[in-house]
Amino acid sequence: MLISELLSRQKNNNKIAIKYRNKEISYCELYRKSETLSFSIINHINIENNNVAIFLPNSIDYVIAYFAITISKNIIVPIGVQSKPTEIINTIDYCEIDLIVTSYAYREIVCKCLENYSFTVAVLFVEDGTIEKFNIDKYQKSKSDSSIDCDDSDKVVIMLHTSGTTSKPKRVMLTHKNLICNIESNIASLNLSAKDITLISMPMYFGYCNTAQLLTHIYLGASIIILDGLFWPKRFFEIIQKEKVTNFTGVPSMLLMLLDYRYANSYDITCLRYICFGGGNMPVDKLKLLIEKFKTVGFVQTYGQTEASPRLTALLPEDSVTKIGSVGKPISNVSIKIYNENDQEVENNIIGEIVAKGPNIMKGYYKRPEITKQVLKSGWLHTGDLGYIDDAGYLYISGRKKNIIISGGINIYPEEIEQILMGHPDIKEVSVTAETHSILGDIPIARVVLKEGHCVNSDELRIFCLNNLSDFKVPKKFEFVDNLDKTYNGKIKKWG
């Protein structure tokens, strides 16, 4: 099955597919609008397997653009609308994008980004299918040929952002088969059906939301509610009660906000079967309080990575108390092992690197064959996470080998921030690491060594970062030091 077929097989279904703000759209209308927009893409590109960007916020329009791209047999490249011009241009360049699907509301932002770009880029407006070309007097890019003859289900359908510096972004290539397998395993794990209603709050370009919520519920012909604006407990409970939402997927920081909301008992949320969560550390004591406070809700702790489409394991409600602290067992079609430093499997209860295998594991990193080889070895995904499996087969996360910060469920890569800060004329060296935060889990902080005789303050560095990085990546604290500790070979030691 192809991702486009998830929607095409619902084309005669009059059921409401998505609600957002004061708008709603049926499955048949969603298919019609997606198909119509796909014609504009096809007429512009004329060839298949091109990378097409989506620059839209969570919305019905995002879903229309998403399926229009896959119906046209091209590859989806989501770009967050909070991204700064440098981030946007580097993604467009790295992914060799010459068509962006957006809305008129973002025309000015896109135009400003492209005004100093070296190549022609077309912009397709989702409202009416109009195409506008920017930089038409500039060169057309010569695209690299990364396509491989293969079965359609093994072709790449989406490229999601993962680690990488601003100048060298990195995208995970996921195929139709990767996603379909993970969708079906997710449905089987939670016994979901067409009667389910999910509430989306996380960005739809996150792997977690993309598969577990958007595609899973389209697959089923179920219903999707898109939260308007930021996540707030009051709004959450109002929507659950009004729309009879049956499942929600979030991150630990959201759950901690629900726990602290004093008026939670004022709402009827007996319709809510599951709250799934992952993407960061969840304090066991807080989780116990949540389970006790919301007795009718099944809490499902999950573990995964973008490279795995993304879900790998789930701790189901029946085990949520007896195995609290675990991230559960592998979902169907996924195998998990623990390896030592020599890539040899270790015995139960021994900590090592978590490796995973299954048809959900990515094709690789786009245009990064060497890094792909380091991560995919003999068919096993080396996650970079440390953990152990107990005698009953439950996985526990112990730490991370990767240099990564998870803040409010969002992955932040220190190298990207460090690269930007090293571009400041007053900075000699910098190290970005994590500091524990009671709500967000971790927050990025920076230790900075200034060049001799130079002077700059924290506010100036914060503004410098805000001009070049998405807001959530900006360090929450800047500490000025005389030097940074180094390893024996001169690399800066990480701390925190």
C-alpha cells in the first residue's frame, strides 16, 4: 500500500475527517482538494520523485498539501513555519527543492527568504493552486540523482528533520512501507478503529504526530481534531469533553501541566481511552500521580526515533503500574536488542546501546551515505540510546550516547546552536549542553569563551541566536568562562 492510498480509498466517505478552528472537512472533500492540488504540482514538475516542501502550520491545508504531494508521486519535505530564514534556505538547498507549497499568509516570509537565494524556486499557494516563481532570472539547480529502481512501496515518501548543523541539515528518508508498517503496528497495539477520534497538539511534521496520529487515523477513516494554538490544560479538557476525543498523543511537559490543573475534575473525560506519551523523561512519581488522578484514562508510554517511523515500543495501560519506569515491549514487527561496544548482544539487565530492526526502519539519511552506514549496520538501527531489557522483556532507558537535548519533547542538537554562536565575531569557543528543567525536561544552555579583548553580553547573544535559530533552540542561559575543558585530542568536553 502507498500513503496516497490511505486517502484515496476514503474518497467516497462523507464522514468528517478533520476539524480545525471553526472549519471541518469530510474525507471525500479532503481527497478532492488534495487531488486538485496535485494536478498543479504535476503540471509544474512533470517528473516523479522530486522533493517538494510544505511550509504551513498545523491545519487542514497542511493535510491537503501533504496528500497532494504524495498523490503526485513526489516526496514530502515539511519545514516548520517557525524556522528562521537561514534554516529555511539551507533546507531548500540541501533537499534540492524547487517547489514550496504554502499559503498566501506566508508569501512575504517565503519571498524574503528567497530574495538572496541563488536559484529559481516556485511557490504553490494551497488556497487556489496558483504558482508564483521567485528568482526567475537565476539559475535552475542541477539535481543529484538519488533515485533507485525499486518497488513503489520501497520508495521514499517523506523526509523528516533530525540532527545536523544549520549549514548541514539532516533528513531521515522514510518509505511508504516504513510508515504503513508502523501505522499497522500502532493500530494493533492500541486496538484503534474508525470510531476513534484523536486530538493533535504537537507539530504535524514531527515523526511522532505524523505517523501515530495523522496517518494512523486517516488509514482507519477515523476523525482528527487539530488544536488551535498552544497547548493549555483548560483548552485540552474542553475539547476532550466537547468532541468526545478517544486518544491523545503528547510529551511529558504536557502531562505535567494536566497534573497541575486544579479544575481537571470539572470535566467529563470518560471518552478518553488513551494518553500516549514519549519524547523525553517522565518522572515516575509524577506518572504515578497522573495514573491515580485520571483513573479512566489508559496511559501509554512509548519509545521511538524518527529513524524508526518512529514508534518502537509501548508500555500498555495494563502494565503501567507494575512496570512503571519502563517504555514497554516492542510493538509488532519490531525487534529490540541491547549491544555492547563491540556490537555484540548482551544478557538481560545489562546496560548497552539499544538497537532495533524491522520494516519500519528508515531507508537512510538523505545524501549522507557515510552517516547512514554508521547507524544502520547489518539491518539494525543503532539508536544511540542506552538501556537494558529485563527478564520479562521490558525495555528501560538509561541514558543517551548521542549528544542531544530533549526540551518539551522537541529534539535540539547542540552542534547546530554551537555553529551559529561560533559565527559571532566576539566568540572564540562555545559548548552547548542540557540543564534539567522541572517542566520541559531539559533546556539548552551555552558556555562561552570570548576572544581576547572582546566584550558581549547575554542579551546580545540571545538576539543573535533569535535572528538565526528557531526560538525553541535559543539557549536559556549564557555563561561566560575563561576556558572550556578539552579531551586528550583537543575536543571540548560536554558537561551538564
